[in-house]
Amino acid sequence: MPKDTLIRGPVYVLEDNIDTDLLIPACYLNLVPTIPEEYRKLGSYALAGLPDSFPKYASNPDGSTPYPIVIGGRNFGCGSSREHAPIALGAAGAKAVVAESYARIFFRNSVATGEIFPLESEKRLCGEFKTGDQAEVDIEKGTVTRLSDGAVFTLKPVGAVAPVIAAGGMFAYARQIGMIKR
Amino acid sequence: MTITEKILARESGASIVSPGDNIWVNCGILLTHDVCGPGTIGIFQREFGRDAKVFDREKVVILPDHYIFTADEKAHRNIDILRAFVKEQGLPYYYDPGTDSYCGVCHVALPELGHVRPGETIFGTDSHTCTHGALGAFSTGIGNTDAGFILGAGKLLVKVPPTLRFVLDGEMPPYLSAKDLILQIIGDITVDGATYCAMEFTGSAIAALSIDERCTICNMAVEAGAKNGIIAPDQKTLDYVNARTKKPYEPLFSDPDAKVVSERRYDVSRLEPVVARPHLPDRRALARECRDVKVTQVYIGSCTGGKLEDFVMAAKLMKGRKVAVRTLIVPATRTVEQGLSDTRIDGQSLRSIFESAGVEPIAPPSCAACLGGPYDTFGRTHGKEVVVSTTNRNFIGRMGSKESQIYLASPYTAAATALTGHITDPRDV
């Protein structure tokens, strides 16, 4: 499905090396993402592995998140291949992660599932935003804007995976280029 | 070309590939387990249709290992999903919990069962699938969606990784192990130092390592962000593989002039036992400099630290001694478990050595507390435990509790620590 490329809302700010155990602790991996009820449940546990000093991410009464944009530092999503990680973010209502760099499998899973946009910022943004700040991500323009003062930060070009992201995931892309039929 | 590039070239039908190329690569083995298998199957059925057949029944291996010995209902439901799919598809390589075919931890079982062959490609729904590069295969972790795609299509879009070469020479000093080598390297290059890259390990010290020890090294390539770890096959590899499979395979090797991004050299004779402090695998420190750290639990198990040789190392130190803290022993597979009884040091079995030392009752093979898991998982942390563990990750909450602290270490260092109750250099006991 085609995704909205303009995302506006409060940001949730993290740091370097946000690993998959922080994104979705292993005790919730008994949930199967392709079962709709369990997909929603995964969303309610997104970032449940963070220390208790962090505000709850999926804090809306219905288990979704008020923060559609997550800001991270280097090596976002390191660790496990659990696709539950980008899925938990997506199921909670996250639309994009903006990080300095990504761990390979998390990035790949984000693209393959089409759950969230894994975007790379030119500079480190962890210190430029506080959790709750309003921001606008414009994927077509490649920018993140801090709405309080209009400061604009640039995103890196998406690169070789652009066609997969544009198609909406691995299956949509493979069908588009005729690699699989149905 | 490097060994990684050559395998990817052959399996994509290209004569030459270069780092950065995006190519469709044929899958030699698709590995999945109980945590990611059900979701993978769900995607396969949703995208290819309920009546779709897998691309090749001989190339799908399902080894449930994560949540086996638990009362968790969904964990059992997930095994049932695997069973139903295996039956429906007629898959020959399924190793069912509760039956004689059950093996245990997939990354130790896969080579044991002869499913890992030099020169082939292996994709697995687990980040530690990079383990199998130890036998000269291209082996990497993927998510459910890519795995669901492979189940139907038999291939995957892969970006060819650039290679970082690590040359390890010199003689291993006593009480140094493969775990120390890979923690040393990760400490040097950091947890994202190999992101997107192949880590190729070579040199006389690698050649001298057993297959178990080589697996320990490649297993943790992903902890530096690598796509795959790989060691060129040698006679030791071929002997190991030929004893376990009759399937033909064709090993590949790096050209002497293959281009690599960087080369790092180590003289292992100069290295000392190390640990990785909480909460990242690159927080390296010398074991002897962490004597002040009192521990409450020692854990020896997992795909990187629960192989037979890991227990031989631990038993060497524990023989005739008593542990000072709660010590958990989790053999990775049933073959390893059997090995605890069959392998002897001066006439005493490893099992008897551990039991005499006062460890907790030895657990049945599975991933157990390596990744926390359901609340009733063996060895899972629930409070402020300080754990020395032979596993591969020490992230916050990794073994269950967010308050617990995990130090990664070799089986020698873990055993030495079990005997004293504080982090201990194995040369000091």
C-alpha cells in the first residue's frame, strides 16, 4: 500500500545502539505478527524493553503511540533478526524512524515489511529534539523540520532500496519487477 | 573475489560480483525456528496462497529451540503451527520437541545434522545464522518477510557485502578461547564496526581452532553488525562435513589478490581473557581487571557458548572444585547433552564433574535464558542478578530482567568466576 510521505507529530527521542531487546523484549516473541490480534498486541509492547526512566512509548489507552516519529543515534535496531521489532513500532503507529545509522537486519526488515520508513539523518539529531517536540518529516524532500522554530535537518538519500520502499515492501517490489507472479 | 563474493556470484548465476551489487541469490538452506517460523509461514501463505508449496522441501530446515520447556500457551501454539505446516508440506527436516527427533539450539544442530556445507548459501530467521560461515558457507540472518519470500521463491535480493579480513596468527595461550578472540575483535571495531560487511577470519590461529571454536567466532560476527562471518574450509572442515552428509558440495576460497576493505592482524599469543561489560558486546575489559565485580549467577549455554567444547573448557576448571554461586549449565543440543555423559576428563564425565561441583540440575537443551523468554524459562533473570554468561548478548533485559547485569565471557572465565563468586581470570584459579 502506498504510504503517506509527509509525517507530522511529536517525536520520541532515543540514543545510540537501540537494540531489538529494547524494541520488543523476548517475552513477547510468542506473539505471531501475521495474526491480527497479536500484531496489535505487539504494538502495545513497542519499546517496552527501555529502562523505566523512559516515558512509555505506546502510552495511548488503546495501546497505540502518540509519537509517530522516533529519533535515534547510531546503529539503531542492532541485535536480533526478529521482525517483531519494526512491526511493533509500525503496529503502535510509528511511521518513521530517523537515525544516524542502522543495524543491517532491522533496516532490511523495515523495508521488506513496509511497516516504517527507516530514514538516515545527515547529522546526529538526538540532541536536536526532546521527546514530545513537534516535527515534520518530508520524505520526498528529504527533510526533518523542528516545528517550534522551523529548523530544517537533511536526510540522506535512500539509495539502492528506494524502489523497494516506493513499492511498499519486498513482495510488492518483486511483483512489480516480475520476480514473482501473484 | 573473496569467498563471500564467489559464493554469491555462483548462487546468482553471475561470473563476477562486487560489493554493493544488488543480486538475486539462490537459497541453499532456509532455516527457521519456533519464534520466527509461524510468522514466516503466515507471510508465505498470505502472499503465495494457502495452496502454495515451498520452493524445495529438501532445502527447508525447521529446528524449534527458543521456547520449548515452558508452560506458555502461545509457545505451544506456535510449535503446533510448525507441525501443521510441516505435515501439509511434507517437509523432511523438522525436529519436533517432545520426540526423539528434537535437537535443541538451531545453530549448533544445523551443522551437527549435516545441513551446513561449504560453498552453499544459508538464510535463517535468526541473527546468529552467521554461525555457519565457520564451515565456509555464506550464511546470514533475515526477517520473516524475507524468509516467507524465500519459502515461495527460493531466492532473495541480496546486497553483496564488502569484506573485512581478520588475520589471527600465533599460538593460543592456555585458558584463552575463541570467545576471547571475538570479544577482542568486537571491542576493537565496536558493535557497528562491521555493519553490512562480511567478516572473514583467517590465519594460523584460526586454522588451529576446532570447528566448535570457529563457530563461536562466526556466531558473534553479527554483534559487530556484520552480514556474515566466514572461515575458508580446510581439511578439518571437510572431515567434519563429510562425516555428516552425503550431499555433494563444492567449496570456494578467496583469491589471494581478492580486494578487501581492511585487514586487521592479531598475534593471539599476546591476548588475555576478556569480558564484555554491560550492556553491549563491545564494552571489553580484561577479566583480571574486573575482580571487583561480584556475581550472583553464572550461565554456560547457547549457540555460541553451549557446545561440547565449551563444556570441556568449563569442566577442566571445575573438576574437583565447588562453585561459589548459582551455576547454570544448558547444553545446546541433545548431542551435546549426550556428550556431557560420554566425554571424560581423567575418567570423570563432564556431567559428573559439574554435578560434583554443585551446579544447578543440568537443563535440557534449548535457547533457555540466553534471550530471556517466557517468565518460566530456565535461568531467566527476574531481579538485579549479576550474571557472567557464555552467551552472545548483554543488552539491557536480554536475559529477562531490565535490572540485571550481564558480563559476556569465555567458558573458562565463566567457570573460574563460578568457583570464586567474582569475575576471575581463568589463569588465576
